[in-house]
Amino acid sequence: MQAKHPQDSVCIMTDVVLPGETNPLNNLFGGELLARMDRAASIAAGRHAGRVVVTASVNHVAFNRAIPLGSVVTIEAKVSRTFNSSMETFIDVWTEDRISGERKKANEAIYTFVAVDEHGSPVKVPAIEPQTELEHQRFAAALRRKQLSLVLAGKMNPHDATELKALFI
Ligand SMILES: CC(C)(COP(=O)(O)OP(=O)(O)OC[C@H]1O[C@@H](n2cnc3c(N)ncnc32)[C@H](O)[C@@H]1OP(=O)(O)O)[C@@H](O)C(=O)NCCC(=O)NCCS
């Protein structure tokens, strides 16, 4: 299987915040943003894998900045690292000023997807080769995030989480 670059997987989705998608403070409802990010990230992971993918885990979400009603929101998702069947996918969320066009980073998140066959069983995905400095940073840190996710899910013994333990030694 030929290796791919993170850029090959990029999915960019731009949409507006409508009244039915807000909380009582008239900001984008968190669950709506989670769904939008899941959609964009699953397209990115599917592009990388060339297979059906399922969301295995939401590893990190930071709602740093509220997104008001009427905002133009751009979600950019890109695969940051692959393992055997799983892919870590980074999602950056931007808002855009309608007049000046100025973009501000609003949120970011990290989701894990698994490529599956027609029976829902995990299948191998192509390797990934980071190119930019940011892609290298995200690639390097992905293994400890995977180990943390597996430990929290009760799927890995903390004693085996070598990369994670190295952070505290
Ligand atoms: C995700 C799923 C395919 C994993 O299947 P499984 O039988 O547990 O398979 P495995 O234990 O072999 O795990 C497959 C891969 O997922 C990874 N994985 C599983 N759970 C994970 C978690 N919580 N965090 C990170 N990675 C995880 C494993 O590390 C493995 O990665 P690798 O092959 O790259 O090493 C299966 O649990 C599933 O279908 N879940 C439902 C998915 C779904 O419906 N999502 C929609 C939203 S609810």
C-alpha cells in the first residue's frame, strides 16, 4: 500500500450558523459543532483510507470561542497519523468576519476513525508521511494520544502505555 500525505486527505466544509442550531445564548450548540466536525473528519479519514470509516473515539475537543448565530464557520479536517486500521484526524474550526474576511480560530478537536470492511471488521490503511512542521508535530504526539485514549477506554493496560508514561518520567 502506497503511503500518502496528510494534505491528500484534507476536507474543508464552510457553512453558516442558523437559528435552529444555537443554544439559549444564540451561539452554535456544542452538539451541532461535534456533528459537523465528525462529518468533515470522517470524509478526511475516508479519503485517506479509501474505505468506509467509523468514528472510534473523540479524543479531544476544545470549545475555546463561542460561535454566534449567523457566523460563517469553516471546518478543516486532516489525517495526522495512521496506525494499523486507525487514523487520528485533526479538526481546526475557524470563523470568518463577513465584512473584513478576517479569520479567527474558534475550536479544535481530535477524532479517531477506523477503516472497516463490509462486515465492519477493521482493515489496514495506508501509512502517512507528514510534510509540514505542524504535520510533523501532530504525527509525533499521536502515539501517546492513542495510548491515552486506549487506557481511558479500558483497552490498554497503563503499564503498557510507554509513550504516555515517558511524559511523566
Ligand atoms: C471502532 C471499532 C471498529 C473497533 O473495533 P474492535 O473490534 O474493537 O477492533 P480493534 O480492537 O482491533 O481496534 C481497531 C483499531 O481501533 C483502535 N481503537 C479502538 N478503540 C479505540 C479508542 N477508544 N481510541 C483509539 N483507538 C481505538 C485500536 O487501537 C485499533 O487500532 P489499530 O488497528 O490502528 O492498531 C468497533 O468498536 C466499532 O465498530 N465501534 C462502533 C463505531 C461506530 O458505530 N461509530 C459511530 C459513532 S457511535
